[in-house]
Amino acid sequence: MLTVEKIGGTSMSKFKDVLQNVIIGKRTPDEMYNRIFVVSAYNNVTNWLLEHKKTGEPGVYVQFLENSDYSIGLDSLCQRLLLINKGFEEIGLDLHEAGEFITYRIRQAKTMLHSLSKVMASGYVNADDICLAAREILASIGEAHSAWNSVNILNNNGISARFIDLCGFNDSLPLTIDERIHRAFKGVDFSKELCVATGYTKGTEGIMRAFDRGYTEVTFSKVAVEVQAKEAIIHKEYHLSSADPNIVGVEKTVPVGRTNYIIADQLADIGMEAIHPKAAKPLELANIDIRIKNTFEPEHPGTLITRDYISEVPKVEIVSGTNRVLAIEVHDPMMVGEVGFDLKIMQLFAKYGVSYILKSTNANSITNIVWDNYKSRELIAELEKNFYQVITERVALVCAMGTNIALPGFLYRAAKALYDRGINVESFGQSLRQVNMQFVIKREFYNEAVIALNDELCIDK
């Protein structure tokens, strides 16, 4: 009954609750083991190391890119991490040992970054590769810090724990990510040791090159597949709910309970990740179920995501969406009946690395919904050079999803709920599989649309 369990950064920052609710709980000493924990960095630490995920505020990585004094930046970061350590002294963290570990790890990082900057300055290597290597080195510090601390706390609380350091700081072995994970867990007796692994894994392919800030979930997924886990559990500071409680109110949401990997993919496509889509696929193929639990409600079973689940009762399981998207409409009179016209547009999308979330067409117009970011703005400039008319509008996307909604009535009820609130549907999308109704609306109506669809479709009347 081996499980692999991921703990997110917000929960890690409240490790006293994690210790009591997730790790110890009501378990007997014999029930404490046969678990592997893959941990994120403490809240905000990766933002300090790289850049703030939402605001873009620069971290140490940006200082390295700009050739400013990243060494001072790392010293400042070290003081912040030591301050975080003090918050865990009451639950058993040995401050002296913890301080020695993170101070040495940061000193190692400084040495590596100094070497990289010298190589980059020589002009003989690809600067992009050097920068990616620096990003990997910096990112790994956060997970090493939180994982080492966790093991120290557990051991000091009488729980036999092992630090699984996947960061590769102390070796130069040219291992892939999978090879490093296999090597790290080989021969471990999970019945006698509780393993805590870093969410970052060093590999020749570069985990951030492929997954960027989603790397912790990728490590979690690969570890679960490697050890053939019975279940992969994600501990968050909230339930996977029928709608965002910050919008509709906690009293009007319920934990989803059960859903399938198809719905998890729909959520990932609009940025509301239950799990990173590239992390979900290996688990799905290995037929390992995912359970999402609330760290602060340990007795609640949470939401189980399986490969084959379909609700016996037709229902919308989740209302979600985003107000950070753009509608890009290409209109051209020459489009009618021309085979491959769409291909010309998609070639430019591929050139700029832009993926669309929704597409709708008519005789002479194609509308794509994309993320509102710098990539899409570069794309728009080139579309305008190549096509008759390009219209862009900042919009929102609100979705009603469920494993069993392919029945008459759901679309009518959803559209009427929006109509009753005076919300016009600017564009719409639904595939033949009918697991996701996607409504494009004016951005200012996003919250009201979520409330309307949740009230109509998710709340028992």
C-alpha cells in the first residue's frame, strides 16, 4: 500500500499542521511508513530564487541574467531561509544543523554560478544553455531546504526519516531524471523509513527546460511511477471544489469527490491545475489514481481522480475559468472554401509558441482564445502583417465541466443562467466528447458568470 504524496509550498510553510494532520494524524507507529513525500519549497522561496510567478518581481536568477551581484542576492536569500528555520524550532528543527546545511548548499550554488558566468563570458558557448543551467541550480535550493528540514524535524520527533536529495549537487553523474530517481530509491525499505524527496530533480534533459515551474509535480509523478505506488496524493491548502470559494463563497461550494483524468486535463488547459498535465499522463498510463486532499481537513477523503470514472448521475462537477485570456479573430474574405487557410494561422502560432484554449470558426472568420501574455502580443503583430483583418479583445473564459454532461438540457441551463444575469456569450466551444462547455464573455462579467453557473448547475436545488 505504498503511497507517494506531494506537499505544496503553502502547506509546507505550515509544517506544524502538516506534521499533525498529514504525517502523524491518528496513525499507529506501524502505519507511519510506506509513504514517500515529495515536497515543494516553502511559500515564496522559489519566487525569491527565480522571479515572482504572478508579478514578475525579479529574484536571484534575474540578477544573474543582468550580471549584477547575485552573490549578495544569495546572501540575502540565505538570511531569509534562516529566518524561516526559526519558525520550525518549536516542532523539533535543530537550528544549528539546519543552518549549516542551507549555508553550505548556497555556498555550493555560488561556486557553480561563478563558474557558469565565467564560461558564458568567454563567448564560446550558447548563453541560453548557461542561463537555463543557472535557473536549474537556483530552483533546486528551495526544495533541498524544505526537504532537509522536514527530515530533521521527523527524526527529532521519533520518526525514522530519510532525505532523498534528487538535486545532484554532490555528484557530476550524467543521469537522466528517470535514472536519478531510480538510483535514489533503489534498495530503500519503505516499511522502515519515511522518505522525503526534493521536488526538484537534476537530469541531463533539464527538468525546468521541459516543465519550468511545474517541475515539482513532474518529480512527484515520476517517483510514483518508479515505485509503482498504490495512490498518488496531493496535499493542498484547499479542496478541489465545485467552484472557486473566493468567488462564490465557501458555503456554496462542495469538494468534487470524484472525477477522471479527462476533467483534470480540462482544468489544466485553463490554468486551474489539479496536477500539471505532463505530470498526469505518466500516472494515467500507469493506472495510478490521484487523490487531492485538504491539508487542514485530514479526515476528509478529498477528491479521487481515476482513469475510468464517469458519474452515474448526470451533473456538472466543476465551474471554473480564467479572466486572463485574449480573443484573436482573423477575418478574411478569401477564407471561404480555401483548404489549409487555418494552417497558415497555426504555423504562426507554432512559431511564437502560442497554444490556443478554444477555437471557433465561421465561413470567413476564425477566433482563437489564448493566454494574455507577451507571446500572444508578438503573435498578434505578425498576424496583422499577414491577414486581411485581425481583431483582438481582452476577454474571460468560464467553463462548466463534468464526466457525464452529454445530455439535453445542460447547455440550455448554462446559457439561460448567463442570459438571466445579462451576460452575453461572445463565443462558445464544446467538442463531441461533451465534457466541457466553454463560454467566452466580457472580462468584467467573469466573477458574476462563475456565480451564475455554480448556482444553476452545481448547487442542489
